[in-house]
Amino acid sequence: MRIIKKNNNLETSFENELVILNMDSGKYIQLNSSATNIWRLLEKFEDVNKIQAELKDLYLVTDKDLARDIDSFIASAKEAELIEVSY
């Protein structure tokens, strides 16, 4: 799976979390620290497997839990129209 950030996003930090707004749709999400790490890794990688490998080094979680968290992030970011996903 490949994920690409849309260009029309505005980011700002708010109370130790990151808020991302799609300027066209007005939809937004508020990310906790682990979701912010996923968002930041999208600047470096588009491939979900590479993102998961990077996060595996940061967190002590099972591959199953990590994959679930990444999938949840992708669903939220896609719902907010912040990313495009291709398979």
C-alpha cells in the first residue's frame, strides 16, 4: 500500500498534539504522539511496510498491534481527506 500526503494540508501543534486541516474540505484530525510519528514518516516514505519497519524500532508492540494502529491512522487520515491511498 502506498500513501501520499495531499498538498492542501495545514499543520499546527496544539497541546502536545498535531492538528492537520485539509484547506479544501475543512476536515481535520488531531494526532497523538504515535500518530504524529506516522504522519512525519510519510514525509520520508510512501510505503506502509517501510513506515511499519521504522515504527517497530520505536515502540515495543507486536506486529499485529502496530499494523492495526497504522490501519486506524490511515482510515482516519483518509476520512479527513488528508492522504491518498493506492494499492
